[in-house]
Amino acid sequence: MSETLDTRDRGGPAQPLLAVRGLVKHFVSKGGLFSKGPIVRAVDGVDFEVMKGETLGVVGESGCGKSTTARLLMQINQPDRGEIVFDGELLGSRALDLKTYRRQVQMVFQDSYASLNPRLTVEETVAFGPQSHGQSRKEALGRAHDLLRRVGLEPRRFGGRYPHEVSGGQRQRVNIARALALEPRLLILDEAVSALDKSVEAQVLNLLADLKRDFGLTYIFISHDLNVVRFMSDRVMVMYLGQVAELGPADDILASPRHPYTAALLASQPSTDPQARISEAPLTGDPPNPINPPPGCRFHTRCRFAAPVCSTREPGLDPVAPSHLAACHMAVPGSGHPEAPSLPMAA
């Protein structure tokens, strides 16, 4: 748990660094020559908060909306609806324009090569942001050299190289240094270590933990690897088919999940025991098509606890324990679901 997590302020609830309300993004798929295709509901009403100094882990299957949510937060894609509030100011208001917001919020992408300009050297890449925001070339390069040293890359050795001349792990360190160049307060890490070898992954994770402590950063950490999420996160948000399925303290969710989807994700983790065998798949079938999601709970078509209420009424993201929310009829006593009184659910 982060020592810098700000949970109280002079006796009252702390103000979240980032608050997201009703975030929606629908894409129009390809249609015929003269017509539009059907609507893909990539993100469909997402609400969450990120407190100052914490790491919020975001997990879910491919296609659940994790990366689209990150791109909406960075305004790479524009949301159809919803509000983004940063440190109490609404994004797009007079008090918080996009340029100011992007100084405060930066992103490290999964593909370390595609996210770098192949025509810029390593030091030029890191210096680009500060120069774009008014620093002289000399000042920006000095800042770049300091950050390269901080992420473990000696400027004299690596500063003049191009992206194709360094390894994948070194490129990701360059991306981290570039993200820090504008002195942001929030970093969005979208599968930032998933393409790395395990030994390099461990080094980068330790680096991120050190940077968070030393620079007072807040992280949104997106990953499919629950072990990595367990190591990095204070709280965890589980997404399924464009919506939040469960949200709460990492220890609670990973030890005692209250949503069947979260339990299935945990049960599907590969074991380090070479003799271990999975008796049956914890989760079968593919997620429903986001063009035409099922009515009611979107998980009910794959849920072994599904009851009639699950296919007719969409569950709200409701409290099931202190600071722990779940969008499941089963997790809320009195909901009409026959399994509800038997909580807590075993993983």
C-alpha cells in the first residue's frame, strides 16, 4: 500500500485527483459503400475516482474497454458523453484547458517502439515536450539528461541513439522519462510492461515504484497480469464489456472478489506449480459482441450463478463492503437474486 495515499484532509474526505463520471464512447463500425455500420459500445457509462498518491489497477479481458478508457482520459479519442474532473476542475472549463491538463496527465503506451518518433534521438524525444511548452533547447536537453539518468540510461551512451538502436526495455525507460518531462501528477500506464521479458519487467516495475515515491506521482496501471496488478496497486477496478464490474481495495478484491467475473479472472491465473492442473475452465465462451450487448447484467450469459433477474435488470455499481463496489445482483442482499444471502462469495 502506498505511503503517500491521501485518504483524509483535515478530518474530511479527500478530494480525488481524478474523477470520471458517466464516460461513454461508441464507435461506428465499417458498413456498406453508402451506409454506416452498427455502433460498437466500447465504453458505456464508466464512473471512478483516483485519489492523490494511489495506484489504481485496471484489469479485464481484451476488448473490455481498458485501453479505450485510457485514451479517453488522455483525450486522444473524444468521449461521446461524460465528465473528467482533475483536482476539482472540470476538463474543458476556463480553469482547465486541454494544454494545462496534458501537462498534469501523461501516458506510457504498451508498444514502446510505435509510441516513439523514429526520427528523433532518445534525448530529443525526452526534450520535445518541455520545448513545446516554452523551454529553451538547452534547458530541455538538461532536463532530458537528468531524467534519462533517473530511469537508468546514461545520456552520453544513449542520448544520441535512435529508437531502433536500443532494446525494448530501454525504449520503455525512454517512454517513462518522456512522460515525466513535463512534471505530471498522474501517469496512465497502459500495459507498460506486458511486452517485456520477466526479468526486465521486474526492473521496470521497481523503477516505477521508486519514481512514484520520489516524484509524488499517482498511477492508473492497466494490465492483464493480476500478479503485476497485485504488486503495484492500492485499489483495483475490474472492467467487463465497457463497464465497471467491481472496484475496491486491491487486497479485498484479490482475496475475496464479490463479482463472479473477478473470481473467474483470479481462478484463471497460471500456476507456478508444474504439477498443477485446472479441472475445468473457470470462464468459458467469449465476451458478447459489444455491438449488441445482452440485456440486464452483461456477464449473465457466461455466469454460472445467473438467475432470471440477471437477464432483465442491469445491476448498479453498489457498495458490498466498506470502499468496495460491485455490479452484481448476487453481491447485494435483498436484490432478488437467490444467491445473494450466501455472501461473501468464495473465489
